[in-house]
Amino acid sequence: MRILIVEDEVNLAEALSQILKQQNYTVDVVHDGEAGLDNAQTGIYDLILLDIMLPGMDGITILKTIRNQEISTPVIMLTAKGETPDKIAGLDYGADDYVAKPFNTGELLARIRAATRRKGEVMPEDGLKFGDIELNATNLKLTCRGKELKLILKESQLLELMMTRKQAVTSKEQIIEKLWGFDSEAEHNNVEVYISFLRKKLTFLQSSVRISTIRGVGYVLEEGAK
């Protein structure tokens, strides 16, 4: 599970990162609002820990922006004591929870587990849908008008990423980060292999959904007549 920490207090962010890594989470840390928004928009995270007071762009603006873009990644706001109006604004704009600083480690971990568990509950019996395809990321099954195929894990992760981003372009770098992680040695040709696999499976299912290449940028899901 990958978590993004957006926190400008470097020592606190590092302490949080170490706590989460000890719990076997994969963690990325950024210290300003613009970097926080850029990372949050990739759609590769299972949870975001988001401070409210940030340089460049505040946490409420980041939250409002990603929710307007229909990015549903669970967000836990990190607030200072006494920031009640900010807590209310955060919840109104779609935060899943908030934790007041200084916080208890056990409480924070429990809230993280609860937020990610709720995401899993919402996700789906019905699965993700785009056009005439439906993906169940839990059992790795892709269906199209009654036909069904079993995907391998990385195929499912790739398709899930693109389906959650809807018709936004997904870059090869974003795909590598999602499937292999920031520090991996995976290259663009690895991405091309899995894109090819998915295209063949969509063709086999006779789906109207296609993966289009945006030269020099990445890939996008599109729906059109077969």
C-alpha cells in the first residue's frame, strides 16, 4: 500500500514516514502544496496524509481540486489544535478523516486502517466501470457484455489506474510508479509490454474501449464504436 505525506514540517514528515515504513507501507513525502497536488493527481496512492498549512498551496485547496477531478483517494487531514473551521472545511470538501497534531501514533495508524478499509468496502462488488468494460480489482476479473477474462496483477493495476483517471492522459512515468514503485529500474518498454497485453484482451472481449497512445505524453482510455 502506497501513502503520500504532504507536510512542510520536515522533521514531522520524516518521523511519519519512518512510522509508516515500519508498518510495511510504501511512503512518498513532499513538503509543499504544489508538489502535493502534482503527486495526488497521479492517482497512484492508496491514502494521502495532507497538512492544511502548506507553502505554495494550502491543503484545503489541494483537497478541493482533486475531489473536483473525481480523484477518490482517501485523505486524512493533519491539523493543529484549534483549527476547527479548517476541519469543517476539509470534511465538507471530501476529507475522510482528520488527526490533530501532536497525534498519538496508535490513533493515526488506526485511522489509516479505517480509511483504507472504507475505500475497500466502497470499491466494489460492482467494480470499476468505463464504457462497456468492468474491472473487479479484487479478483482480477475483466468483463465486457457477459464475456469475462482473468487478468494478471500488473494488468489489473494498470487498467485500474487508467480507469480511475477516466479520460485523463496517464504517462509512462505514472504507470511505472504505480506498478513498480519510484525506485524501480523498470523502463518504458516494460510499460509498453503491459499496454500491449491489455489491448489484446480488450480486442478479445470485443470491447468498444481502446487504449490510445498520445505520442510523447502517455496513454488514455477512450470509448468508440468497434
